[in-house]
Amino acid sequence: MAKEFDADKAWRSWKREKDRRKKKKKLGALLVHFDPAIQHRVNQFSGVPLPRATIEAEAKKQAVVAFQTYNPKKGASLRTHVGNRMPKVFRYVARRQNIGTIPEHRVAKINTFKKTKEYLFDVKGREPTTIELADELSWSPQETSRMEAELRKDLGHSLSFQDTAFVDFNQNMETINFAYYNMAPREQLVYDYSIGAHGKEQLSTSKIAAKLGISASQVSKIKKKLVQGIEKHTK
């Protein structure tokens, strides 16, 4: 008889894990366990003119953010915490419908790029160069550079929207963590409150300002600085 999957135990093991590859594998196991709930949410958008892959990626992204921000001391179960992140998928879909859809072929191209970059990182033990990516993808260096620039722009753009998760579950978490721990304490708080990270509640710019006792314009300046700092570490 197969042993029942203990999500809370698996989450604790994932949080403690330091080895990058093992941590990635444990994250994958958590996502597989929560996949029925993720697919249930995605199925609610069957009539929406957006690629299913796009909506599914957002739902998985929200699940990963839930894993990262979960605090068992607050009393809620991990399943409840993941469920509480899922309404953000509704807001994401509504916004994407307003600004236009992503063609299926574009989604596939982005996914191919991310998987290839992740594969090369695992093989080489470092971020691959543009030329290495281009060779592996059989793309031109110019096309590869454009994709890198677009994805960096998306990364920074996420801090401008309160309902968009900052961390893509396919991205190199060590890079994001390095940038985070090089921030000043106030910058870390702005980051945390902007996206609901590290157990903090996700707040609007004005509410962050009130929380920290500074002006909204100061918060906006800090956000801009954070984007520039993260872009520096992801180049």
C-alpha cells in the first residue's frame, strides 16, 4: 500500500533543504500534490480567451508563493494557505484580458527559453551566457538577447502590480535571495509588503507608506530602486 503524502512534512523538508537540486525536486513533489487544486482553479477559466498554459503557470506561481510565505504558527493549514492565494489568479486573468492575450506559440517559446536556461544552469553550475543559450536553443544571439530583456522587464514589472507574484517558480531563487539580502532593512520591508513575502501581508503603496511611516512617493522610489537592484543581479 502506497504511503500517504504528508504535505506539511514535505513542506518542512523543502524549507530546510539547502541543496539546490534536492530543493527543486521537493518543490516539484509539493506542486504535484497540489496539482488537483491547481487544475480545478484553471478549469474555471475554460471559456476565457487566454492560453491554458498561461493561466496554469500563474496558478502554480501563486502556489509557490504560498509555500514561501506559509507560517504554520498562524494556525491555518498549508492547503488553506495555498487556497487563499488562488483568488489572485482571477485578478491576473482579468488584467490579462484587458491588456491582450499571449499567443500560444509565444507561451511555448517563453517556456522553452526558461527550461533551456535552467538546464544549462544545472549543467554548468552558473548562469549561461547569451551565446550559450543561443547555441542550445538554435536561436540567433539577437533573438536570445531580446527574450532575456523582455523577461527581466517582466520581473521588474511585477513590483508595479500588487496582485502579481514576484517569484517565478522556474527562476533561479539563489539570484533573487542574493538581491534580497543585499537590501537595506526598510527596502526588505517594502519588498515583502509589495508581494506578500516572508509572512507579510500584501499591501498597496499607500498602505505600505502608512505602515512604515513614510510617504507614498518614498515607497515608489524604493520600489524603483529594488527593481534596478534585482535587474543588476539577474543580468
